[in-house]
Amino acid sequence: MILLHKKAYMKLHAAFLKKWTVFLVMLVLSAAVFAREAPVLGVIAAADLPQEARTTLMLIKQGGPFAYDKDGIVFGNYEARLPRQKRGYYHEYTVKTPRARNRGVRRIIAGGEPKTSGEYYYTDDHYESFRKIKE
């Protein structure tokens, strides 16, 4: 009888440990998701941008004309490398890359109303990293 009781106890204990482990794993995973802080961004002075980027920035502020059809489209920020905002907040613009046969890897991302927000980010590695443009 004691042996049967001990087996039932071990089975109950194993079930408890399994549920507790699942709970702890879920807790750790949810903490990792919800504890994301704003990304750390570098800063670049507008004067230190490549000439092509300064030209693109000027065109953004005057509303165009832009060289590429995709200029001004919504930038999704799916990797959350920029501060989180609602979809549609960021727009991307191509910075011409000398000798590139396509749009190249350089972009300026504008936050808010592109012409007037003053919130601009530069990437020269196709969205892998960003630097906030300081004017």
C-alpha cells in the first residue's frame, strides 16, 4: 500500500514539475518579448552624410521629385531597429549609390510627416543599422 502511495506521489510530483517548467519557460519568453527597450542608435551630423544622402534629405524636405518610384513608401520597421511606432509612421527614401545598378543599400528613413518632422535616420547597410541624423 505504501508503494502504491509512493508511485502516485511521484506521478503527481512529475506532473507538477512539468507544468511548473512550462510556466517558467513561458514567463521567460514573455519577459524577453515585452522587455524590449528602444534600440540604441548612433548619430550622424547631416554635414557628415555622403553628398548623395544630403541631396536626398533636401528632396525629402521639399517633397521631391524623387528618382525612384519606391521613394516615400511605408517602411515597416519589422526588425524594430528604430523606435517603435504605428505602421505608416516611417517612410523610406533611396540614397543613390555610385556605380550601383539598382537602388543600392543606402536609405534615409523619415518619421512622422517626412517634410517637416525633423526625424530622419540614415542606413548605409540596407537596414542592418541606423544612425539618427542630427541637423
